[in-house]
Amino acid sequence: MAAGLTIGQAAAFVGVTVKTVRHYHRLGLVAEPERDGSGYRRYGSADLLRLIQVRTLAGAGVPLAGIGDLLDAGPERFAAALDDVRHRLTEQIEDLTARRDTLHRLTHGDRALLPDRACAVLDRLAGLGFRPDYLAAQREALVLVRALVPELLDSFLTRLELLLDDPEYVDLTKRGWEAGSWDPDDPRIEELASALAGKLLADRAMLAMPDGFRNRSDAASRYGMVNHHREAEGPSIARLNALVEAELRAAGIDVPRQ
């Protein structure tokens, strides 16, 4: 009986494929055994040990290109190299954990694109009984604010947090969303616009635009993309927004014009 194992047997014993063993040979990680009298390469225990070492290090994340030098290094260098691999794997774990958390947040719509504070405002809107379609529109608007006018996000959230403490403003906002089903010439739209503008003007400081935003050459376009989001779906909403903006400008508030 021939001594040693065939390449297929060696691969099976170590838990890899024959293709993998041959790849290790090509890279010089494992020396090819000499052929026996019948022309077959026979793997002994030393060959299996080397295969197991290479497989284990590769499975632990050590790049194949560095395994040969690592196995031939002294104990100190070997330990230092493993520390480097451990550090890199820790970084990969942190990255994968962050990706997993993002996927978890994606189960809640666009919340993966929003900070926790914005998510808390959305939760509060839901708790106040706002309709799901309004919540979806506000979620989209917040995503747009964060992406297009990040300078305004904090002040926008602060204003929302304060206004949601006012039951009258909450009621007016709900009516404003219901106005989407009204005729654009409905006189109630003018009354609603005046009431909403009055609530906003009660704290004029909260309406101030930061210098970083006002100095943008495309500030009006960015603002318009946010403030006029979804207007195309409802002419009455577009008229309501236009009337509110007109009242704010008449009161001296610098509202960007497209």
C-alpha cells in the first residue's frame, strides 16, 4: 500500500477542495510533494499540517499573499501580524454592524436617511394623530432638508418641536393637509393661510435664515425643492403655500423666491 495521501484525500482531510490545494501550491504556500513510483504525489503528515495552518489563517482573514512569510516568521512577528489581522477584522465587524443597523432602520421607510431627532419628530406627529400620507410627506421633506439645506435642519426641527406643543397649530396643520382635497379657489384656503402665517410669525426669530444658507447662489432653488415638495399633486396645497409665503414676506420675513 502506497504511503501518504492523494491530493483528493489530503483536501478532504483538511476540509478544502482540490482546487484550493492546487491554488496554495501555485502561490508557494504549500510545497508540492514528490511523486511516488506510480507517478502520484503523496501527502504526508507534515504536508497536512502546513495545509491546515494555511487554511486556518486564510479562514481567519489573513491575506493569502502574507501567509507564507507569516508561517516562516518567528513567534514575535507571528503574534504581531495576528494582532494586525485582529484589528482589521474588528473594523470589518464594526462596518458590518453599522450596515446591519442601517438595514434595520430601512424597515421604517426613509428613517435610515434621518437623524434620531428627526425620527422622534415623526413619531410625535404619528402620536398626535396625523394621517399616514401626511407622515410620509413630512418624512420626505425632512430627507430633502437634510440633503439640500442641511444648514436649516436644526432650526427646522426646533420650530416643529415648539409648534407641536400648540394644539391650535396642530389642528391648523391637519386642516392644511385636508385642504389638498379642496378647490383651489375655496375661500377657506385664504383664511387657513392667514392663521398658519400668524402662528409662524409669533416667533419671528425661528424664521431667520442662517448666513451660510442665504449666501448660497442656489439658495432659492434648494429652498423651493423642499418647501414646494408635492405641490404638483395638489393645486390647493400649492396655493396655500404661496399665500403663507406671501404673508411672511409682507411681514418682513426673507423667504427665498424661485
